[in-house]
Amino acid sequence: MEFKEAKNKFIQTWGALGSQWGINKTMAQIHALLMVSPEPLSMEDIMEELLISRGNASMNLRALMDWGIVYKEYKSGERKEFFIAEKDLDELAVKIAQERSKREIKPALRVLKDVSSIKANETGETKHFVEQTSKLYDFVLKADNMIDKVTEFKDNWIARLVMKIMK
């Protein structure tokens, strides 16, 4: 397989996987392109490589920057903006986990808390509903707390040092 074919295959596959971590295909393709690019790319470079419109590129780059996994980089003497992806895979995983928690898990927790807090009258169906949604709330809360602990662990310099030593 030639380089261009391998690069395209990676970008297409990463794009298809994007829906698994909560982003659209084009957003994931832009991220993939920036991840494997040795130099920052301009919006025009991205549009040309992926054959997408300026509006599509702009909207998805903004979203990737909101996620904290793509950054603007300025080059002296250039009027264009350039973009680069987070290349540290540990940092990328942490940022994706934090963003997914914020966008998916925390809203689900609010709903589960609301629905499990209703007054359980004497019917079996209501009692069962409250019991099950309470258990689900507790489980999701534990999972979210675990994500928080892992991402806090990543920010702790002592923990990072220990992890480096262990590697």
C-alpha cells in the first residue's frame, strides 16, 4: 500500500469511528488529517485534502477546538490561520473522556436523578421504576466519578512521574 492510499484509508476509518466517540464523520476526518500531518495545516489545506466546503471546515474546526483536541497555530508573516491536533494520545483520551462526560453522562445523570426522585406510591410498578432508576443513577454516577478520577490523575504531576517510571 502506498503512502497516499494508507493516509486516505486512515482518515476514512478514523472518520467512521468518530460516531463512536460522539462526533460527526467530517469532524473526525479533520482530526485524523491533523493528527498525521507533520506540520500545521491551513483551512484551505484541509478543504483541499478532504474535499469539503469552507463552512464545513470552519464549523468542524471550531468544534474540535471546543473539545480541546485541535489548536490554532500562527506562523509569522502568514495571514492564514493554521491548525494542529493534540498528538499526545494520553492527553487526547483524557480530553475526549472529559468532553463526553460533560456532553453525555452529566445530562443523563440529571435526568436519572429527576426520574428516580419521584414519590413511590404503593403500586408495584412505581416502586420498581424508582428502584431501577435509582440503581442506574448510582451506577452511572460511579462511572462518571471514575472518569473524573482518571482525568484528575492525569493532571497530577506526581502521578505522571510514577506512570513514566512504570513504563
